[in-house]
Amino acid sequence: MRATEPAVASFQALPMCGTERETPKATYALAGSYAGPGDAPGNGLVLQFANAQAAQGWYAAFIDRMAACPPDNGPVTVTDLNRGDGSFTARRHIGYTRTTWSETGRVKGDRVLLIALSGTPDLRRLGTELQRF
């Protein structure tokens, strides 16, 4: 894990679908890369906001933008979006790189944690693992 520019990280993490709107900017950010099952590349991002309300606002915008991505026929598509109480799992397909990312995330207090693994691991298991944090 390494510190990264929080305002940039909180903007770049938002999906490029839907309507762009003003979102809270993180005050701190940590990013890291790792290997998932079968050495699949993965990325993690922890965003810390000024307070829980700001974290919830950013997370709500993130989920709205994920939901706005079409399920097919787009440069970025999202399938299998499951939303729970402050957490989600989804698959994001990036057409121009022909890459599928399996993603999970949650908001807890003043922080948002996002994890993305390349490929198609079991989303339910990925979401369960996230609950430990």
C-alpha cells in the first residue's frame, strides 16, 4: 500500500458512466496492487473522507454511476451489480482493453474500500471476504 493523491484517486475511481456530478473529495487515500487467485492482477483503494456523511455521499455517487453503465454494447459495461447495506459486488468490462474486473466495495464510517480483481472470480466469495474489513 502507498499513499496517493486523495482528490485524484476519489475522482479516478468513479465509473465513467452516467451523469457527472460534484462529489466529496477524499482527504486521504491508500492504493495498492496485489495478486489474486491464480496470480490475477488486483487493485485496492481505501479512501478516507472528512466524515461519514461525505463518505456516504461519494459512495452513493459511485453506485449511481456503476448502475448507469449499460450491461452490454458500450465502451464500459457493468453486469452482476449487487448492492447490499453499504456494500456491492459487480463485474466491469472495459471494451477497449478487453478486460473484465470483478469488483467489491463497502462504505464504513468515514472510509470507502474498493477492491478489483482481473477476471471472473466468485463475486459472492469476494464480497464475503470484504466483510472482514
